[in-house]
Amino acid sequence: MSIYSRVFNKVRQEGFIKLLQGGVTYLYDLYYDYKFGLDTYSWVSKDKLEVEDSINEHAVKYQATRALSLIRLFKKLKIPDDKVFIDIGSGKGRVLLIAAEFGIKEVRGIEFSPVLCKIAENNISIYKENTKSKTVFEVINADAGEHVFSDDSFVYFMYNPFDEFILKKVLQHISESLVRNRRKILIIYAYPVNRKLIETLMPIQNTKSYKIWGGEFVVYEI
């Protein structure tokens, strides 16, 4: 099949606007990495993550959050810069870096793959050298389902990094943190496949949904 036929079929299936959005966000992803000299875009399959099979069976392949969509979302949310931001399933660190661009004082990534953690740490080192960012970064190589969250976190971000089995454990740990330190938090869930589980288990006060440049996000205030 020729490239023209593939493009025609893509337009017919998804519509021209969606195809255009996909092209723009793809180019911006490449530009974002090029601007800082990073490696955050390229996908990594499950078999390359180098984790135990018992954990890997609940994971999904690494796929970066769209940079343009996330930047536009952060502009809308206006997250206070004196808060702690957690990315659960942080991959190569793109979300942490974009959070740092908005001046958030401390960002932490929880990632079970040592391969992705190493890439993220290298990306962070390059970013800090190029930008002189004052944000405090931490990448934690851990199974998110077993990780005990600190009680100072304000934003929990997830880009559908695992299945319901792990998500349920993560929500339990977040709930335990709220018992230890009662506070307002935000859960930002990108590509919200398992949103019903969050809406069933968590004491949500407010929910907002966003579709921005092909990215889909649900933001829960708890």
C-alpha cells in the first residue's frame, strides 16, 4: 500500500483534524527532545524493561505523554510551585521535566524498570545542565504497588502505566497517606482506561476532564 493510500485511509478513519493534531504533537515531541538534547520520546516494549515477570505481567509498554498536551494542561491547572509532584510510572522522565519547567519545587518519579530509571536520570542531568533548573528531582526505582508514598505530595500523575491490579494497590497507598496527613491532593490520570476504579475507591470532591491536542486527561480533586 502506498503512503498516499495509508494517509487517505487514516483521514477516512479518524478525520482530518485528528490526523493533523497527531502530526503536530508528534513533531512537537521530537522538537522537545531536540531542544534539550533528551531521549524521552522513543517507545520501549515490555520485554526490554528488565523487570521480574511477576511485575511485568501488570505493566504496559513505555510510551511518553504528549509534551504539547501536557504543557497546555499544566497551564490550565496552574499547579502551585511550592508543591511536591509525583509521577507514578515515570518512564524516561518527560513528565517530571515538564513539571520542572513550571517551577514546581520538587518532583519525584516512581518507576519499576531500572532501564527507564537510568534513561530518566540521564535526561534529568542533561536538562539541569542546560536550564540550571532549581527543581529537586528524585527517581525511585520501585514497584508502585509496593511503594509507600510520602505524606507531603500534592499531585499524583499517571499515564495508564499498569493494570487494575497495581492501580488498586497504588490507590490504597495514597489513601493511607491521606489518613496520616489530611490534605487536598490532585490525581491527574492521562488516557484514563481504568478511571472507574479511581472513582469507586477514592473520596473525590471534584472531577474535570480535558481533551487537549489529542491528549485525554481526568483531574480528580481529593
